[in-house]
Amino acid sequence: MERLEIIDLHASVDGISILRGVNLSIKKGESLALLGPNGHGKSTLLGLIMGNPRFHLDGGKIILDGEDITNLGPDERSKRGLFLAMQNPSEIPGLNSADFLKAAMNAHRGKPLTLFEFYRKMEAAYKEMGIPLEMSKRNLNEGFSGGEKKRNEILQMLLLDPSLAMLDEIDSGLDVDAINVVAKAINEAAAKGTSFLVVSHYARLYRMLKPTRAAIMVNGRIAVDGDPSLIERVDREGYEWIKRELGIEIEKEIAPSMNQVSIGVCATKEAIDNGK
Amino acid sequence: MENSSVRRIDYFGAIPNTLDLTVGAGERLLVRFLPKVAFSDVRYRFQVGENASIEVVFADVIGHSGHFESEILLEGEGSSAQWFLSSFASSGDKKSFAPSVIHLAPNTTAKVESYGVATGESRLDFSGVSEIRKYARKSKTRQTAKVIVFDPKSDGRSAPMLKIGDNDVEASHAAVVGRLNEDHLYYLESRGIPRDEARRLIALGYLLPVASRFEERERKFVEETIMGGLFHD
């Protein structure tokens, strides 16, 4: 991917307008931190870029390397190099994880992997993510803990090798050790040229990932697009200064909650660390 | 069931319309059905003696309409039964299955598991009774019947019944009919898997646990038949 452009994107969920004219671009090699209060459209934007049919597109375009992908299905977007690590990954009853990974990897290739090639790649990815290989025999995400699901998302990212990876609160549900593993995998992918669009509420993750840019989403639009120093400012001051300095009144949550099972372990750990 | 001392009967291809089998005291029987031609009205009865056990495996994946009824009578003390069904209905199929188990003696156990997928304009109906008669104390019975409905015009019913005539028993049942979860499809598609393939994986995930009780050749038949049915719809 050379460039992803979001042009005047409007979208709604169940008749509620969530995105109200989003303009944003991401270039190759960039790592963009997307911040914003809860319920202001960050997850909706990521889902819409990936093609989630739950969101209704009301206007605007998504352009990937000059191609209008606004109306493409999620599978075609994935094949063009987009990846979304989801906030609440689905549990699929009966679908063996290894069978799923093989189907996903083969979907990205002209010629299917041999069993030996697949097994070697899968084994390496499980090892890198610190997940026992035994987990590959279990049904996809079924009965996984919150942390296991998040690691499993990054494992899929490693195996599919996208050019733009979007991470939606990948740090929620992860303990400190798991965050280190996940951050290492992300940084290695970034070093190889993968671009990132990262949503998190915690500066801790961003300090580990060192984004090259940061943007703040308020009321379904990008209110601020600037350098990574925005992350520390939000961590220190919250979002009140946006109203003060930019005159933008921050509405109450406009998007339905996507965060039904997420737990912010990072914040708890940080509070404990600081208390020592 | 261990293979060594198990009597095995396989019906692959045409299956009989009626069947009356007895499992003698201490005997172990495995009966597997994989119909490859249509059946319309089938009624089976299995009588299970003291400390005997029966396992029935039924993989119904071909396109047809029909009614299936079976009755497993746990007549001998300590006898047990396991029933596993996968049914795939496509196009305009109308299928109904009513597997029943009757506990007539003490210390008997039964597990009935039926899984179904309905696509196109098909209809799939699961019923059947798990009954524990009076004096069949210390018996345990469990019945699960789940149907997943793939398309707007497909229909699924799941209404198994429990009848309990003794207090000193354990019984449970689960009956579920659910639509194909769009979030599941989206999740698989977001990993590059085309929609048809995603539907196939979800359907197979639902039905293959039963198919895995067959050998490779039969499993392949099940998988290919389901794939054909999905793409036909």
C-alpha cells in the first residue's frame, strides 16, 4: 500500500449518524494513532474501512492506491492488504483454528500452501506470539480469554502480512507481559514496512509503538491531525482543551458501545505500578 | 466406543425403511448411517439389554425430503445409548427427525445430539422425546438439538421433549434455532475468505463433528455434498 485516503466519509448505525465527514489519509510506513472520547466513531471508522456490513455508508469514498474500494467486500479489501484486529473478535463454533488460518492464508495466494509450508508458518507465528500450538486445534476464539483473543488477532496479522494493519483497542484485556509480546510483533511488522492505524485509550501502548502521527476524532470527524505529542497531551489533559482551544463542543457518546467485553487491564496495571 | 469389542453395522448408500435391532446383554453396537439416496419415511427401533451399549451415527447431507423416527429402548439395567445426527437441508428439502430414547431400567444413560443446517428454501425439524420411566432411578439423559438457518427463506424447528417419571435421575436438554451470524461471516471475510467459502466453513464446522465419526472417504462425501448444496442455493 502506498496511500489510503478517506474522503468525506459519512456513516450510520441503526439510523444513528456516527461518521459525519471524516477526512484522513495514511501513507506507506506511517503509524497513525487515532484517539478520541468513547463513542465518537473510531471503531466505526475502522470497521467501515474493513467493509463491515453492519455500518451503513451514507456518503464519501475510501481510496486505496488510487482504487475506489468503497463498495468492495471485506474479503477483497483483505486481499488488497488491509487488516483489522477487532475489539471483540467473533467466536465461531465448530471451526477449527488451524483450518481457518489455512483458508485465510490460501485466500491471499494464487497457489495453496502445502501442508508442510502451512504448518511451518503457523508454528512460527504461534511461537512468536507465545501461544501454545495446541490452541490451533481449538475452535476459533471459542472459550478463549480476552487476552488470548487479542493475541490471536495479532497472530493472524503476522500470518496474513498486511500492508495496512488497523488495531482496535488491541491492548484491552492484555496483561503487561502480553502487551510486551504484542507490541514487539507490531514493531517488527512496522520495521518491515507495514503501516498502522491504532486505536487505544492508553498512552502506555503508544509509548511502546512510537506512532509517527496522531489524530483525534470528535463528534464523528477528525478534529485534530498532528504529531505524536498529541498522545501525551491527551494522556495529561484529556479532551477538554479541544473545546477550549478549537471551540468544538464534545457531544455525549454518539456511537453504540462496541466495548461490551473489553477490560482495560493496562490502566489497572499502570495504577498499581505507579503506586509502588 | 472402543473398536476391539464393538459390533459394527454400516448403512452407506440406501438405508432401510424399517429396522429392528437388539443389543444383547453386555454387547456393544455401533450403527452408522450415511444415506446416499433419498429416503422418505423411516422408522427404527433398537432394544438395548443389560450393561449393553449402542452408538448411532447418522449423517444426512443429500438433497431430499423425508421423515425419520427412531426409538432406543434402554431395557436392561446399566445400558447406555449415544445418538449423533448431522443433517444438511438445501433447496426445497423438507426434513424431520424424531430420535427418541426411553429409559426403562435403572442406571441407564443416554446422550442425544442433533445438529442441522438449513439453507435455501429448505425446512429442518428436530423433535423426539427423551423419557425416563418410573423406577428407572439413577438414570441420566441429555438431549441437544441445534439448527442453524442460513438464508431468509430457510426454516428450522427444534422441539425435543423430556419426560421424567422418577425423581432420582439427571436430565437436561438444549434446543436452539439460530440464524447464520452475520458477524461470523464478516469476521471470516475480513481475513480474505470469500463469502461462499466462509459459509462452507461455518456449515462444516457445525456438521463435521458427526462426519468425523466416519472414515476419510465418507467424510469427503459429506464435505463435497454440503459444498454442492451450498453453492446450489
